[in-house]
Amino acid sequence: MSTESKALVVPTEIACGVVAGPLFVSSFTVIGARRVGYDWRRHAVSSLAAGEGGWSQRANFVLTGALYCIAAHGLARSPRRAGAPRVVRALIFGVGVGLVGSGLFVTDPVAGFPPPSRGQDGADRAVSLAPSRSGKLHNLCAIPIFAGIPVAALISATSAARSREYRWASYSAGSALSMMSAFMLFGAAFGGKLRLAGRGGVFQRISITAGFGWLSALSLRGLSAVLLSRRT
């Protein structure tokens, strides 16, 4: 591929990382508002992928994951001053893969959603309490998302601090801590902690917003640097 072609492709690829997070959040917000019996304060985002109509959230997972994979590729091809450290780019690609996997493997019911289908008897409900293979794989796919983003943000914060970019370092570190703290809270809420019961969805959304917001900011930072380098 020629240098001119790369110059046209890279900004477009990085821009995918700018829009991926807002697209994901706005999509699951709309999808959740239209699902009967779904309470965003109580239920997990992943639960929207289960049951009737779950295809829309599954598509949301896959599309967002693909956008992050493209963005990671664009950052890897960008000039050194625009791209994130290599390990950060790898972690972003892992986030994309995790999101795609989250769409392919549907979670088990969480906090009572989706409810049992009509005609399901008590015996069937008891069996459904055991984690399914799809549910286990879905949980595994969440690891590069909820662990990978904070690690990437902390690495970026360390790199920025060494370069005396203290504002970016502070924002990256704050985003990592916010995402990890909210993650622990929604994990405890979905795990049955009485004091947090009924608020797992709130904490999960705080975690997602903090992490995906940082990814958008990182991509915008890289995009701005690439466009500036093309002018000089």
C-alpha cells in the first residue's frame, strides 16, 4: 500500500475508536428502553442479548468490537507520537475481540432478566440455574474488556507522566480507577450483596462509561496527532 493510501486509511481507522463507545452506549440505552421488563438500574447490559429480541444487542456487541479492532490497527500504523504504546494497542484489540465474543456467546440470566419463558416449569428453572457453556464463555470474554481497559489506561498514564503530559496522565489514571471501582461494585451487586441490590446496572454503566469514554479520548488524541502530522 502506498504512503498516500496509508495517510487516507489511518485517520478513518482511528476514528472508529472515537465513535465506538458513544455508539455502544447509545445503542444499548435505546434497546433497553424498548425491552419489556428490563430495568437499566437493576439489570446488566449483557442481559439485553438474551431472550426474544436479543439479536440487536448481540449485533451491538459485534459491531463495537469490530470498530475497536480497526481502531487498534489504525493506531499501530500511525506515527509514534500519535499512537499509544504497543501494549496499549494490543489491549485495545483485545477489547474488540472480547466484545465480539460477548455478542457471539449469550450470557445467562442475571438479576432475573430475561425471565423464564412461558410454560417453563419449576424443574426447568432449577436446571437453568447452572451456568451454561455460552454463559461461561461470555464471562471469559468480559475479562479483556473490564480488565484490559484499566490496565491500558494505567500504562498510558505512566507513559504520559514520563513525557510530562500530566493532564493526560491524570485523566487516564482517574479513568482506570473509576472503571475498576465501579466494576467491583456492580460485581458485588450482581453477586447478591444486599446493600447494593437493585443497583448493579447503574454501577455497570458507570464502569462502561468511564472505560469506553477513555478509549474515545485516546482515539481522538491519536486522530488529532495524525491529522496534525499530515499538515506538517
